[in-house]
Amino acid sequence: MGCGAAVANFDTDFSSLADYASGGAGHELEAPAFDIDYRNLKDVPRILDYIKTHGKNPRKPLKQFNVYMIGQTDRTFKDGGRGDVHWKPLAPITLIMRAYRKRGRKRTDPKRILQDSGIMKNATNEEVIQHGDSLASRIFNDVPYAKTHQFGGSINIPARTIRPKKAGGVLHFVVNGEDVFTRKVFQPAKTKPVPARPFLFFLQKDRDRAVEILLDFCRDIGEGAMRERPA
């Protein structure tokens, strides 16, 4: 499980979760148990064949876990973090600029972090992918700048001249408590650091939920095998 290099993503292979479910890393989880009536041994091959047939394609539980993680990611954006992950607050100048740009436009709450337009938040997606003979769960965001916000980095801002939006207007700044009015401001090129604000990650409760989904899947297969009778 980890973040990819090209885009922020997670690949979750249920084979590793099976090891986790067995009680690895100090976790004790109840494994599904099924009762087989050995007085009727002729049913055993049929039951094992049923389990083999229905258990080799865990697409349904993987999809269920993906939907769960999309919901948890939405919560991360809403709360500015989740669990022990807390995003760095927006800089005061960023809040001022957002409030200025918001006037007359339909935008999200300017105080929401990483949600100036909502494009990146709404671009988080999921899929179940094939890896040889196994399936894997993938939660990803392929917006070009998602990786920078996930891991942190920097952006290059080119030199520019800032002018009023309306012709003949003036710019207003407050410098050292004094009002400053001007018709244009030259801003030299600069590199701006971007703090890491991860939004794709697993908490312990997410791993526990993945195992619960996997165990429910195994339990349903076992119960189905016991209910089915030969035609």
C-alpha cells in the first residue's frame, strides 16, 4: 500500500489484507467460521468447489472498500485532515486573495483548504484493477497538481504586472498601517513553497474496515456454500 510516483494513489492488494486478518502486527480479528456436517462427507467436495469458484474474484468487496475510502477522502477535505493528519492552515494573504476573487463568482468557501475551485476534491476516483491473477483496489487523483499538494513541493510564479480589473481604476494596499494607491504593481518571479497536505492515506480504522469487508465476503461465501444443495 503506498502512494504512486505519477499521481497520488493507493494500490490495495487483498492478499496482504489476508495476512493482516490473520492477526499480524498485533491485531486480533475473528476469522469467519463455518460448520460442516461430516456425517455427510459427500457434500465436502461440492462445498470446497463452491468456495473456490466464488472466492477467487473479490471484485465486490474491493469495490465496497473503494466506496468507503472515497467517503473518507471527502471527509478529509471537509475537515482539513483526518485522524492524526492535520493540514497546515491557509496563509492570511491567501484568504484575502480568495475573498477578493470570490466576489461575483460561484466558488467554494474561501476558508476551505485545497478547495478554491473544488476541481481537485471532485477528481478523487476509484477503480478495481487486474494484477495478473489477482485484483487490486486503487484510489487515485490524476489532477496534475495533486501530487504537489499530497507530498509538498514548490511552484514557480513568473514575473507579472498587476493592474486594476477596471480601466482607469487603482489598486489599494495597506503598508505599515498606511493606505497606498497605485495604478500598477510589478511582482518579480519567485518560487513559492507548498506544504504537504495529504488527502489520500490510510488510518488504522481504514485498514480494520478493509479486513471487516474481506471477512464478510468470506463469511457470505461460506454460508452460500452451506445453503446450496446439488441440483
